[in-house]
Amino acid sequence: MAEKRTSKVTITEVAKLAGVSTATAGRVLGGYGYTSEDNKERVRASAEKLGYRPNLLARSLITGKTKTIGVVAGDIQSPFYASILRGIADVARAQGFGVLLTNSDELLERELEAVQLLLEKQIDGLIIAPCDIYDSAHLHAAVRAGCPIVQIDRIVNGLAGDSVTVDNRAASRNCISQLLAAGHHRIGMIAELERWASGNVETFLDRVLDSSLDPATLFPSWQRLFGYIEAHAAAGIPIDRDLIGRVGAYSAEAAKTRTMALLSRPDRPTALFTVDGLTSAVAMDAITALNLRIPDDLSLICFDDLDWMTFIKPGITAVAQPLTAMGEAAAQLMLARIKGDDGPMQHLSLEPTFAQRGSVAAPMFATTA
Amino acid sequence: MAEKRTSKVTITEVAKLAGVSTATAGRVLGGYGYTSEDNKERVRASAEKLGYRPNLLARSLITGKTKTIGVVAGDIQSPFYASILRGIADVARAQGFGVLLTNSDELLERELEAVQLLLEKQIDGLIIAPCDIYDSAHLHAAVRAGCPIVQIDRIVNGLAGDSVTVDNRAASRNCISQLLAAGHHRIGMIAELERWASGNVETFLDRVLDSSLDPATLFPSWQRLFGYIEAHAAAGIPIDRDLIGRVGAYSAEAAKTRTMALLSRPDRPTALFTVDGLTSAVAMDAITALNLRIPDDLSLICFDDLDWMTFIKPGITAVAQPLTAMGEAAAQLMLARIKGDDGPMQHLSLEPTFAQRGSVAAPMFATTA
DNA sequence: TTGTAGGCGTTATCAC
DNA sequence: GTGATAACGCCTACAA
């Protein structure tokens, strides 16, 4: 029945009780090398009797492998990261790996500390949603130090690590195109351009339009704005820059204020495109507060599919990222690297699905063309 | 600038470069024992120059402390566990602790494996939402082996571990009382009694009414049904057992079927009480599908407050558990134990808040009293 | 097939 | 204050 007494049963004691050397005991318990059936039995019995549990620390110290993968999420409380983490944890567990979790809150300083802690704990690999895609010396250093990295959602420019993302630009373009096709010419959007160098929407718009911007090197939120602009350009419809509300990253209050302002204008947009789970919730909040009807007063498409979008009145049309699949893919890539795969970097782009529901209609009083 | 080259910079190399012994280097780098200012400087400089990072495995092996706490959640993808984990991770990080995460999916077998893995990785303590509150030998064994345990949401009978919960029975009783006070005499509820020995609602009801059941020894979902029964008893209103839909644990489809059935009856309830986040979402789904208006056709109170409850039409009245606070409290209890607190077991019961919104009204055609 | 000896990178225990 | 030296628990030679 294996009753353990004082927790510290080492392989030495098992060996002693079995009447063999620690090496032999280690071989059968660790499952490596050859041992006679006879001794196997004896050692297993002793281990069982003493309630022996291997100390993975000691094993890791010598093998150099911890069978642990580190994860740096932005905020595990958000459904976005929670789902991704679920995927990661599932495949990790299936392979006997542990998951060491940290939050960065999208703060570079915090990410730095997190990565350092994980590295010191000797994780075999790092899965991370990097805060800063332009200058992440600590990640380059980690890779150089031999720690494989799989990036999620965002890609650090020039980092030698795999990645799992979705094509944000295409998905966004698709959403906006649908709205345009439905007859909407005034589509509101709350954009996040916090770290955009020149600081304003104007310059971003210009750079997209004169094709001097490589979408692959941008933050997801920027890529979504990129798609918004492209869709307008493709349809030959001018953009009213006042409909693009600019807002700092991940601030609910700011987004709320901005959205309320946008939807309160006398010439308010006839459609709204939200760029992530946070803005979607904020938008619904504002829409409810302003007593706007969907889709009569306002059409709506959201990036990221949340549970309530299925049952909230007419149903909210949304782009659904395959979050758990992304987590699974990331973990799979990671495990392959850990097992020694040193092939070229892989940049997986998973296909989001488009959940067509009831939040899009032709704008009121609009001629469809 | 501390450029590391090949990852393995050990304390020995730092010591060598600083011209001191590994012992001295260890003292300044590890921050223990005495060292002259002179040597401190020199060692730090060498460490910096070589890009030295301590190997926490080696340290842990000898100190017996990993500064890591293990967490077994039911399903990290649910907002419930995600929020709790957020709280845990925050206080852990603040104290320099890591968090090793696993999911049990409420499966005992999986929980067993998880606990074993965590223990072998030598976590300093375990925070867990136990699947089985009646027979958890592995948890008793863990405690006996010296691993402190903090339980969340549920309490294993007789386990020597702290706990953080809410008073489910009182909260539930309060909700039902409000509905009864509003004039509802037919209140539907989807109950989960999967592991209830005798297997049916009848016997549970009987045991509550003849006071032969200690609520402290029950699963949260049972406690919530307990409160439902008590509230009815207190108001002197008989319970129509057909309004208590029994369902297996954590199955969305089953809950959906059951809820649809309940709400489709010709004599359907005038109010509904959902017992957790899953049933709430399922209920809303069903309500939308059946085109029932809240609160006109059906009053609703939900256990667990979800983001959409604020902006979904009239606003859904709900009981909000202080989830992140629960996580924080659990982590705090854990850290205290790790620091050596061997006082009596603590069973924290945090106060849920009641979010009064617009989903409760008097039943149609009902005389109020 | 088995045992002996050495070491993984730290910290702990002593003398000095 | 400091430096040998012995742990920590396990694995990996290598020799037997």
C-alpha cells in the first residue's frame, strides 16, 4: 500500500533494502540500462514498500532537462490567454511535461523578470506572447543561451524562434469588406497604436497606403487596423479618420470613453469593428448604455469570439481565433525543439473562423452601393 | 553589458575570475553569510561580466526549497479558475515564487497524476480544487509527506490543509429568498448531484429537511441546492421536485438539454436559478433559443458573475464570488505555511457580493404573496 | 548484468 | 572573513 513516512525516501534506501547498488536501483526505477528480472522485482518491491518517489530536481540537475516549459502570458485571466494556456497544458501533460506560468501584463519590465525566473528554473523551453516585438534583447539572449522559444500571437522581429499566429490583416480586411459590402461607409474602430513611433493614426494610414510598411513586422492590433485600411482602399471608399479612435493598450476605461464618444457623435458610424475581446466587451457595454439596437442602429463585427456573442439578442458576428489549437500547436512545436528538432524556424499561421451571426445589416437610410 | 555566451556559466567560473573561492562567490551571489565589501565588488563584477545566472535547481536540491507552488485547477479555461489563478500568480510573483500549473478536468485520476508530478518536482506547497472531497488518500499522503495544502472552493473532509471558500449555502439561500419574496413560487434550478450516494434529489431533499446533513461536508453545488431547499422551507413554500433538473457535472450538452426541457414545460418555472458559470451560459442560450424575455417571461439569478451579465439587455442579477481575492488569499495562506507557520488550520470563507441588476421581476399574473 | 566512483551547481559546515 | 570539503539525490561512465 506504499505508506510513506517522512517524505525523504532516496534511491539509496531503496537500493539498500533491495540489497543492490544504487546504480542498479537507479536503472530499474529510472528505466534505463539493463537489469535482471530478478532485481527489477526486488527493487520495485522495495520502492513500493518505502513509498519511493524520484526527486526530479536531482535528475534534472544531471540530465540538464527539467521537462518543464515556461509560459509568459499577458494576462491569464483573459479568455484569450486562458484558452491558449489550456492548449499548451494539454499537450504538455500528455508528454509528461510541466508548465511554469507567469503573467507579463504586457509590461516589458515584468516580462523581463518572468523570463529570468523561468530561465533560472532551467525550463526546457519558453512559450511567450512577447510585449515588445522590436527590441527584445532578453529573448535573443535566451535563444543564444540555448532555450528554444515559441512565440504566440506576435512575432519579435528577427528572433530565432518559432511562432503561432493568425493572419490578422486578412481577417480584419475580410470583416471590413463585409461591412462595406453591406453598404456601410462609416465604420468605426477603436485602434491601439500605443507604440507606433510617430504616434498618430495619420502617419500609419499614409504608410499603409504607400505600401512602405511590412505587415509581418507589426503588432496584431496594428495588423487589424492595416486590414481596415486595405479594405477601404480596395473598395475605393475614403476613410474618415475621426472614426478611428486611438487608445492606449489594454485599458478598459480609456476604451470605454473613446467608444462612448465615437458612438455619441451626431454623425456616428453605422457600423463598428472591435479589435479584441476587451474592446468587444467595452463596445457592448457602451451600446447598451446608449440604447442602440443591433443591427438596426449599428452593425457590429468583433475580433475574438466570446461566449455571450451566441446568445446576446441577434447574435454577434465575430472572427474566432482557434485559441486552444494555437496553444496546442505552440506546445507541439516546443516539444519538437526540445526533442532536438533543429530545422528551420516555423511560423504557423492558423486559420481563424468567421462566425456569421445576426449583428450585421444594411445601414438605415442607406442606398446599397 | 553582460553578454552570455554558451549558457553554462557556473559559480565556479565566477569565483575563478574574481580570484576567490566558490564559497565566497556563493556567499555574495546567494546573499548569505558575510563577505568583505572588497570581495563583494569583485565577485559581482565577474558575475556581471560572465553573465552569470544561478541554477535554481542546484540551489533547491540542497536547500530543499524550490520556491515553486503547484496548482491543480479544474479547468484553467473557465473564467472561474482563470481568475483564481490570476490571484495566486500575483502574490506568488510578488514573493519570488513560481507557479506550476495543471488541470484535473475534475477527474480524480488526472488529479492523481498531477499531484504526483508536482510532488516529484518538489513544489513547496500545493493549492488545489480537489475533485473528491470524501476520499482523497493522495492528498492526505501529500500532507503527511510534509507538503502543505491549501484547498480552494471545496474542502476534503478531514484533510489537514487550509481552505478558501465562500458560503455557498447562504448565498444560494439569499438568492432564492429574493425570488420568493418577489412572488415566485416556481423556481427552476439545474442541480449537480453526480456523486450523491443515493443518487437522487428526493433523498437529498429529505436529508436536508430532517437536518441530518452537515453542509460543511458537501460539494459547493450541493451546498447551493441546500440553500435552495432551506429558503423554500423558511418561506413555507413547497418544492416542486420536477423543477430541480439533475445533471452530471460540467457537461454543457446535458445541462442544455435539461434546461431546455425545464423551460419548455407548459407549467414552466417563473424564475430560474443557475448554479455556476456553465449553467448560466447554457441558460442564457436556452432562454434566447426559446425567445423568453427577461424578466417578463422569466426571472433569473445566476451564481457567478460573468462579464456579459452587465450588458445583456436588462442586466442579469448575480452572485459574484471574489475570485482573484480567493486566489490571493490561498497563495497568502500557502506562503505563510511555507515560511513555517504551523498554527491551526485556517478555513477562510470570503464574502460574495450580490450584484443586483434587472433580471428579477414579479411573476406575470401572480399575486405578490 | 552489476557495482564503484565521479560529478551536476549549489549551499552548509567547518576549520583557519 | 575566508576557503577547503562534504553534502543534496540522482545519473553516467567505466570497470568488473
